[in-house]
Amino acid sequence: MMTEKKHVILTGDRPTGKLHIGHYVGSLKNRVALQNTGKYDTYIMIADQQALTDNARDPEKIRHSLHQVALDYLAVGIDPKKSTILVQSQIPALSELTMHYLNLVTVSRLKRNPTVKTEIKQKKFGESVPAGFFIYPVSQAADITAFKADTVPVGDDQEPMLEQTREIVRTFNRIYQQDILVEPEGVFPPKGEGRIPGLDGNAKMSKSLGNCIYLSDDADTIQKKVMSMYTDPTHIKVSDPGHVEGNTVFTYLDIFDPDKEHVAKLKEQYQAGGLGDVKIKRHLNEVLQAVLEPIRKRREEYAANLDYVDQILTEGSAKANRVANQTLKEVRDAIGINYFD
Ligand code: TRP
């Protein structure tokens, strides 16, 4: 009997700080669910080298964040027995693959990448865009193809990276007349669920905006943050009719409260007038505490045992090296530069 080849997942995050509940709903939850189907070989990458492309002068931040992100992964249920967690900088084959792929991509094509364009503006690089940052979509193509990943669960903003990867795969396979590399498909969060607003009502939850609830926040911090949340500025007295659209507390309840009927009732009451902000915030606090407490507990257990975390990362990276080196060998063979083998 033929054994069916497993699908392969590769995804990851830049370690530039702790992960927050936006990461959780936008991708982490999805990854854990996919991992637990047992249908995939799953690789989760801590993309420290990509993080360095715009943090080269602050490597300490990246070094520190490496453990933070690893702890967040383990805390949400990424299971090292089921998934391989790897550290990008420990896989030299990725850098060499990037060099080979750079020859297949034009500068003008890279300039058109919408995600990179937006980031260049956001980061205020002006004319001083680090070359490594500019080409990171190519290095991301190396990340994905090194593992022959066909499935890449990511946020919506990563679609251009996948398109770039598919182009590189097609160009490579055409030029070298090989079928070595695999075209990946993205798996995106369900519509409306991929992004949660910040505590202040800003469309994006982000560290730089200071509007996050972190997976590692303690119970008191979560409560304080919830009680300070943006609601409906026109809802002044309890008896005033309130708005639920654009009201961050209700957006969070829609995402996190498993009791949808109850949420519907609260919305009705709020819109009619007579339901106070403090009351719904208390309810949201309970809902969030229930979601985050087990995550925080597990995080604390791993944090008390960083040697074990390092072992997970070392073993994950060792396995990743075996797989990526094999792909690199095939790529070098295809190009014809394995002169002395
Ligand atoms: N660009 C991703 C981010 O911003 C991180 C990343 C690096 C990644 N390599 C990847 C994601 C490969 C998916 C696949 O978080």
C-alpha cells in the first residue's frame, strides 16, 4: 500500500517582543488546531534573522524575544511532540537558498511588494531601507520552500509573500527544469476574525501603539486593561442607548465569549439602554481570564524551565537543518554547482 505523503506546514513570527491576543486569534489558535488534526508535518519558525533585517542595531531585543516567543508558542499549545519549533538563524541553508533565489527576482518586482511598501512607510526608513529588509520576501520564500511546505497559515498581510514565493518556485522549476520546489497556499483566518482592534479602539493591536493584552499578562493587568477599554463615546449614562458596532468590548465578546446567545442578549440590552459599561467590562474580564489563565499557567511552567525550552529549540533546529540541507542539495544539483560531489 502506498502511504500518502503528508502535507507540510511552515509558518512563523518575528521575535520582536511578547505575543498578544491579536496573534492568538489571528494565527496561533489556527496553528494549534491544524497541528492537532495530525494531517500535517508542522514547522513553526522563530524568524530571528528576518527580525534582524530592521533591528540590526538592537540584537539584544531579538535575543531576548526569542525565549518570549518560544514560551508563547508552548503556552498556547504548540506541542513539540507534534510540531517542530525552529530558530531561523540556526539553519544556514536558508541563507544560501535566499542567495540562489535572489537571482530569479528583479529589484522592480521587490519594489512592488505591497507589504514591504507599507512597512517601509510605517518604519520611516525613507531612502535608508536596509537591503536585507528590502529582500526579506525572498528569504521568506527560502523559509517556505526549504521545508517544501504546501500550507502556510498566516495573517492576511502575508499574501504578497506567498505570491512572491509561488513566482520563485515557478521560475526555478522552469529554468532548471526540475520539480523540486513546491508552490505554497496560504491559510487565512476566517473573515472578520483575523484581526482584533486594540484596547483603545484602534484597528490594529500592536506593541508600538501600547494597546495590547499580552498572553503573559497577569490577572490584575488584564482586569485593569479591560476596565480601561474603549467602548461607545456616546454612551454616557447607563440609561443611554449604546452602540455595539465599533465598540471594542463587544468586538472582543464576539471573538472570545463562547456563549453567543448571551452576547446577543447583552447587545440588545446595551442598544436599548440600561446596561452599563462597567458591567459589560466585568463580564468581558471573566471571559478573557478564562481563556488566558490556562495559557499563562502553562507559560509559567515552561518559563521556570528554560533549559528544557532551549532543548526543544535545539532539537527542532537540528531536525530543520536535516530537511533544509536536503532541499539545498537538490537545488545545488539542479543549478549544477555541486562540482566536486
Ligand atoms: N513575515 C512573518 C511575520 O512578519 C514571519 C515569517 C518569516 C514567516 N518567515 C516566514 C511567516 C515564513 C510564514 C512563513 O511575522
